[in-house]
Amino acid sequence: MILYRLMPVSTPESTATARRKRSRSEIGGGCFGGPPLTVAAREIIVHMNRELKMSPPEIAPFIPSPRVDGPVNVKTVNEVLDRYEVFSTVVTLRKRRRVKMIPAHSRILLEIVKGDPFLFLDEIADKLNRRCGASYLSQLCYTELRRHGLSLKVMRRRAQQRDEYHQFLYWSAVANVSTSRAQL
């Protein structure tokens, strides 16, 4: 059994009455204004709610905020408890995306592009995902193609040059069949 010594987080005098807007350098980075609650803090919130039968307004004063001097808001406690209700865990489980393409998949990517250079990047990524079974973003496909010296402009120019002979044969066959310009 885990025992916690419950002591409310002290609130500095400046933030007791009104919280002032902090500058970006004071926040410490992060896209949402600073570091998130630690897993340990989220576990404590769930423990206090489930085992000690405390309500969110009772829990909030005991959890220090990683972003501001003082305790977390009741809204934060509610969000942690709601997430626990849905996922039964306090740990954020994110699917890691691939940062680099393995060489076998890179070869398949080149085959796809050389087979049909007029595909859009998202279509190339979809074909690659279907053939490899791995999840790649279209941006990673673009980066991998650039690493091999290919761009969409270069691939399309090569395809047009490769297809010029086929186009010539087609138009010469059409010209042989048609007897007037109106038939074209």
C-alpha cells in the first residue's frame, strides 16, 4: 500500500490573486506552454481519486504544476481522470512513426515511382504501405526520393522521354487510320 503525505502546494503571493501572463522564456518551451504532468503525478491523481475517494477540487491543491508556481488546475485533474476512464492507463501510448526508411522499402519505393512517375506523394505512400505493410508518411517518401536524386519534375521528364516512342507509334497508327483531320 502506498501512503502519501498530503500537503497542499503553497501558492506564491503573486499568483494567489491573479495569474500573470508569462513570457516564452519563462515557460520553458513545449507546444502547450511547458512540460506536461509527469507519469508519477498522473498516477497520484488517479490513486487519490480511486483509493482515497477524493474529488478533483480536493486533489488539485496537492499536485504541483510543472508549468507555473503553484498547484495544477481542477481542469487538468479532470482531464487526467477522463483519460484514465477511457484508456485505463495514465501513460500516453503513441505509435512511433518511422524516421528512416529501411533499404528494402527504399528499393520498393523506387520501383513504384519508376513504374508510375505521375503518382502524387500520398498515392506513392499508400502503395508503399500496401506493398511493405509498414506505415510511411508522404513526406518521408519525398525525403527518400530526394536522397536518391529524384524529384517529381525529374521523374516526369524521364517518363515523357521514355514514352515519346510509344506516343509516336500511337499517333502514327491514328494517322494511318484516319482519312481527314475531322476524325481526330
